[in-house]
Amino acid sequence: MGVERQVVREADRVSILRAWRAPAGGLALVLLALLAAPARALDPERDLQQYKHSRWTIADGVPQSIWALAQGADGYLWIGSSSGVYRFDGVSFEPIPLRVPRSENWRATALLAAADGTIRVGYDNGAMAIYRDGALRLDAAVPDTGAFTIRFAQTADGAIWAGMGRKELGLLRLRGGRWQEIGSEWGFPSEWLMDLTDSRDGALWVTTLGSILVLRKGSHRFEKVGVPNGHAAISEDRSGNIWLSDDTGTRILAGASGSIYGVTRTPVALRAFDTSFDRDGNLWGMNGAGIFRMRAPGIWPSRPSAKRVERFGAEDGLSSDLSRSVLEDREGNIWIGTSLGLDRFRPANVVVSSGIGPEGTWGYALLGALNGDIYVGASDGVYRIVPGGRPRRLVGTGAETHYFCEAPDGSIWAIQTDSVTRIRGDRIDRIALPPSQDWRACVVNVANTLFIGGREPLRLSRSGRWQRLSFGPDDFPQFLMTDGRRRTLALLHSSRLVTLDPEGAMAGDVLGQRLEEVSTILPGARHILFAGVSGMARLVEGRLQTIDGARYPWLIEPSGLVETPDGQTWLIGREGIVGLSSAQLSRAFADSRAPLTPRILTLEDGLPNVYARDGRLNAARGGDGRLWFVTTGGVVWVDPARLTRNALPPPVAIRAVTAGRLRYRDPHALTLAKGTSRLAIQYAGLSLGKPSRVRFRYRLEGMDEDWIDAGARREAYYTNLAPGRYRFRVLAANDDGVWNHDGATLDFTIPPTFLQSIWFKLLVALGVAAILAALYLLRVRQVTARLQSRFDIRIAERERIARELHDTLLQGFQGLMLQIKAGINRLPDPATRQPLDEALMRAQAVLVEGRDRVLDLRMPDQPRDLSEMLLDAAAVVVGDKGPRVQLIAEGASRDLHPVALEELQRIVEEALRNIVHHAKASSIEMLVIWGGRRLSLSLRDDGVGIPATVLTQGERAGHFGLRGMRERAERIGGQLTVSSRNGGGTEIALIVPGGAAYRDAMTRPRLPGLEMLRRVIGKGTL
């Protein structure tokens, strides 16, 4: 077989049909379909009705009139229809547009999933298209035939073949990118083509209305190997046998098996005809009247000829009898495309048993006998199912059955509406019952005595007469059973569990507590299980253990329990059929924290309904290992040893990305529009059997810190995305929890807008820097103005004091001294005048010194150099005999503000005095650093240092030199620090802001680099 085979039908071409169906020499046109390579088989032992059948109709979004199906390498189900091409991910149908005018009116009649991963599409007007890289585009190389495409096939050499709906040159071949029309030079006759298929040996098989042809691998000429009887379809089974189906029937045409199977009668073509094998050997076919299935030849010995072929049509639930395409996908699901919908058949773990009559008024009754037989009570009697067999109705049991019970001698008692039926092998005995409509249970004790529970409980005596039993006012047995100790027990309406004596009287209570609202029971050899609205309980060795149903909702109120010899416990309840490990269940009874991990089978697994009548024993085990359950939708069975498990991890695909108004289909790498901040990513996990159970995890690298558990959601939304590179990853798990850890990946980039670009950010940064610079300059100017104002006030005050001292005190002293001098000159005695003259000279010196101090209060008109001031101060304080003084200056000197200069002078003088008097230093180093933003001045000596206590306290007790130096530094906005190491000298460092220190900074403060910025902007001074 090729990569894919498709089913295509064109029965609606009325004009051609009339020509082909003409009574004399006319031919009838039947468009055939190709079946996809099989994946996972459907058990041929089961009837078609026992598969899980689902269907989608036009109301569910299915396109009208499906002509072709294919499954691509990506896992999508591709659909060719009268309204174009669609693809299906198991949840939604997505149209794939062909971007040509009025393409929505083109019918897609053929599909091929080619070996190169592309999807080939054939239309009814002769056009063909290719889907790749997210777009469906016309194939311009196709010859203009004007005929519709019947089907595609691809042989092992890679050549693609197309069957066309025309008599002349009805076959095309694509090889090396070039299409070729196949005719007589290839030995192909001018006949209407009906079917073509590729075989695994590389050959191409073709049927026409007059020939059966084969093109061997490597050959360029067709061989005629037979003549069909009417409309013929051809297919290949897994063993390589070529089968022909026509009006005669289905038979092997070529292959190793030869003609050992003979001819099997299969339905003849009415409107359309095609056949194809699945991997289990079943032959599926369509003939215009529903579908049919010929069971695998391997099981024919167990089936009569009449049972080898089954039909399934609209009356059985098919969406339409006019089926046109069939496909088996990678997971083994069979898909049928019809004129009105899409159908799916897949293996079901829960099988509805066929051949059992309708349920009675009170539902079905069920019993698993000790010999392995299953008994089912229906409205029309009792059915027996032997191990491995099918239901068989027992003649003479024709009444509705309420309950079953088994006697120690192996006989089966059926409690029916008006009688009790005893079944012993093939012998049926009936005993009339007293009138009642409320039979609740039955049991046969070790003495083979029958007890029937209900509001009017009965005992069947040895003489065959019924005796009434009494359990107290308004009390009666709801359940009757025999435990492992062969005791007869009754669970009463009053919730008491009691033992019964051989006569049916209460012999005593089994428990000191009541069992309330019990829905089903299961007596075992070592324990008894009770289940109800509050969960499950187990009675073992006289002790009652419980499991709270609030923790496990699937345990609440089941209607049946059954245990298997291999250690499993199964129940049917509200959520479906549940399987558990019995050992795990036992641990949960002993420890309420012990976990339970159930396997739950639901409607998705074939269960027709989860509801059944309360108070029933709706579960049983047969001798063949099958477990039987009763629902209102029928009697079903589960084979725990043959439960299907989907071991294939689902292919994962990113369907589309939606950003704004743009949608990108099947993206691999994207560059989105600038400024994109919101997007939606649609993805799919392509497990088509149970798509609702597919689970997803995704992560957007660069956005999500960890994986996000999306559950069954198939779309991810993101907002507030910044420009950058992103990688989106999505993983998926199938219905059995098998993860595809590779998943799908999408890389995409969001370019920035100008407002999001680095250039805009740089401009913004420059703008912010300029604003901050302006604010800083403004602040500096404000601080400088305040300092200048303070300095001006101080200078003005000093000059006022200088004027006052000069005009008053000094002038007065000067006049007084002149008067005293005049008085002294009048003294006659020189000896008397001499002391007075000396005193007058000292007063003159004091006056000169006072005049100098007044002069110091006035700011000099010419600025004084700091280095000169420092050297002068060192010369005065240190002198010639003091420590050696060295001055180092770095940077270009600038004029200092007079106030700052004076404060610096006083700080340096005080520091030098401290060094001279306390440090015992031999050298002093003065360092001046002229900075743009600050002035740094430091004095270092090599003396004994300052004690740590003085540094900690900030001053020496009784001395105020250090405090005064700090106060002077603070007055000019500076910071003074003193550091010393014991025996390693002292360093006094002073840092003064340039705005407070420099004279020119008072009028024009600047930032570093401000002049460059000014020149760049060209706006003058900032």
C-alpha cells in the first residue's frame, strides 16, 4: 500500500451516469475511494454494533458531502468535501481556503497524504492543489483535463498517480515534478477508471469497467490480468494478497494464499463501491447503501458463511447511507465520510452485549454462577452466557426476572414477577409466587432452602409451600447473602445486619452498629463489601472498616461490585465502571491516608449509560474472565485482560497564532508586527480516538517561569508582551496518559516600535539626564545663592564691625594716646617720663595690632592664593625649628571665596598647632587637590597619632580644637574627617564642595561634561 488511500465518489454527475448506465453498450460511472494505511485493529470477533460508534453531522460543523479523507504526517484528519478542504483535530473542523476566485464552489474529490509530508488535493474541475507551509496553493503543472479527480495513489518509487473521470487518458503520473498523461504507450486502455491502489511490492493495481490491470515495479507497461464483473474495487491485505470485489463477490486475485478462501458474497455497488482491509484483516466496503465489513478470513472457521459479512447503515446510526470515503488512522480508528456527516468506529473497552432482549420494568437482573456461566434476566426471559460464548435465551423462562440466586447444588433460582423459575442445566421448573410487586432479594442457604426478601418476605418449605417471614414492624430484608462461614445473613430495611436460622428467623445481630443507605453488597470468602451513599465499608473478622466517599466520589452509591482472582476489584457507579487493585483497596481500608488510583471507564470507552436500578447486584464475573455489568442502556462486559491501551504519544501541532487581526496557520518561526503585545496560540494534540481526554502543558520561555497545566484547553493567551524573542512549547498526553515529551515548538519575535526601540530609550535617557541635570543645576544655584547670601551677610557684618571699630574704638584710642603723649611731654623729670613713654609705646603696638585685625575683617580686593596661605600659616605656626613641611598641589588652582579661604586658613592653623604641640612629628605633608566639583585638603603627619578614645568622642576633654575645626568646615558646606593609627601618624582630611569653595562657582555652577553637552545641543549655557 502507499502512504494513504482515499475513497472518492462522484455519483452526482447525472449526465455521465446516464451515459454509463445506458442499457445497450452504456457504462455506469462509480467513483471509488482509497482506504488509508491501517493503524490499530478492530477486533474481528466483535460485531459492528459492539464498536464505539460516534458521528458528527452538519450541525456539528462537518462540511457537506465528504468525498475524501486522509491523515497527514502531522496527525490531522484531512477532509475533502463539496465546500472545499477541511482538517479535523478531533474537536473542531477548520476550513483550509484555496486562494483563488470562487474556490469555495470547488468540490475536493480526492486527497493524498504524500510521502514528503504534503497534502495533495484533487478537485471536480480537474484542478489540483498542494498544502505545505500553512497554505493551500494550486499546482500549475497539472494538465488541463477538465475531468474530476477520482483518487490518488503513491507507489514505492515515489511516483504519484491520479485517476481522472474521463475515458481517454484517464490516468496521470507525477514524477520529478512533471505530470504525464498515461495512455496506450503504457498499455493503458481507453476505459473508464474505477479504482487504483498501490501494493507493498511497489506495483500499481487499476480496475476499469473492462479490465483488471497491474503495473509491476520498474515496468512502464500495464498487464491485463482479468476482467471484472460489473463495478470492481481492489485492495491488499496485510499478507500482501490482492483482493477483488465486484458483482460476483470478494475473492483473492493474486497472492500467496491463492484461492483457498473462495468467493465470499459481498454487497454489490448501487451508487459507489470501494473496499479496503484494516490491519486486523477485516475488509471494509461501501456500496452506496451504508457500509459493510467482511470479517477477517482467519476467523471464518468459527462463523457460518452468512455471518461473515455485516452491514451498518443509517438505521443503525450511520450519518447517511451514502458513504463516500473510509480511512483507518494511526490509532486504529475507522473513519467514514458520508453525504451528511462523519462517522468513527473505534475499539471499545466496554462492549454492549448483543443478542439480549429488552430490559424489564425493573431493569435487567444479573448473576455470575460458580461454574462460570452468566445469567441475565430480561423482559422476555432468562439468557445464559457460557464462558467465551454468546447470550442464549433459555426456553421456558419467558417472564421478567427480578433477582437471581444460586443454590449449593448449582441450581439457579430466578425470582420473576409471578413465579420462581429453577434452572438445573437444561431443566426448567416453575413455582408460582404469592401476589406481590416488591421482591428485593433472594438466597439459598446451605440446606438448599430458598428465602426471598421484600416487604412480604418468604421461605420455600421442603413441601413446596410458601411461608411468610416476620422481621418486626415495618422491617424486611433488603439484601440476602451467604458469607464465608456459610451463614445466612440479611441486611434489613432498618439497617441492621442479622443472621438467620434455618427457618428464616432472626438469630442475632452481626454488628453493634447499623449499615445505612447501602446500595450494593459483595459477599466474599473472608469479608463482605458494602457500598452506598457514604462510600464503602468492609466487614472482616467482625470489624467494620470504611472508606469515605467524600475523598473518592466515584465510590459513592455504586450498583454492583465484583472481585477477580488476580487481585482486582471492579464496581459500576455514577462515574462509570471503576477498576481498582484489591491490595490497594485493602490498604485504604486500614489507613485512611492510603491512596487509591482507579481506572475509570466512561461513555468514551463504550459504556452506554452509567445508571442502573438501585438495590441490585449489577456486577458479575464469568468463567472466561469477562466482567459483566448492568446499565439502563444494556448489559455490557469488560475483559480486564484485554483492555486496550493507547501507547502512541499524540502528535502535537501548533495550529495557528492570532495577533490582532492577523492569523498565522501552522507557524514555525514568526516575526510579528511591531508593538504586538497580545496574542493567542491555538494548539492540538492529535489523538483522534478520545480527543476530549487529551491533556496539555505549555510554557512560553521568557514569560512563564514554569509549565502551565492547561488540562483539555487548546488555546493559550498572552498579554503585555514586551519586544523580544520568545519560544512557545506545548506537550500533550493521550487518553491513557502517554506524553509526547518532544511536543511542538514555536519561535517568534516581536520587533519594537520606535517608542520601544533602544534609540528612543537612549533619547529618553538623555532627556531624563538633561532634566535631572537642570534640576541639579537649579538646586546647586539655590544652594550657592544661599551660601553667597550667607557669605555676603558675614562680609557685610565684618566690614560694619571694622568700620565701627575704626571710627570709634581705634580713633578714640588714637586721640587718647595723643592726649596722654601731650601730658607726658609736660613732665619735667625724664626719669618720670620714661616708664610712661614705654607704656605708651606698648599701647601704640596694641593699637597697630587692633588696626590690623580691623583690616582683616575687610575682605581683600585681590584674591589670595591657597598654597601661599598654607605656607605662610606653616611658617608662622611651625617656625624654623618645627617639623619639616611639604606642600603638594594637584590640578589647576582656582580663586577661592574669601570666606572659604579664611575658614580654611583657621582650620589649617589649628591643625598645625595640634601637630606641633601633641604629635611629636618630624614631617608634615599638606596635599591640595583642585577638583571640578570639590576641593580636597589634607594634612598628614608621622607623629604618635591620636588616642582612640579621642577619635571616638570627637574631642579631647577640656579642649575644643577638633570641634572648632568641624564647625568651621560645616559653615562652608564641607566635611572634616580625622583618622589615626596608634603610632602611625594622623590624617586630617577636608572636602569642600566646589560651589562653596570657588569664587567663580558662585556665579556659574557646572556639571562634569556640561560644556560638552552644551556644545552638542548648541543652546549655550545650561
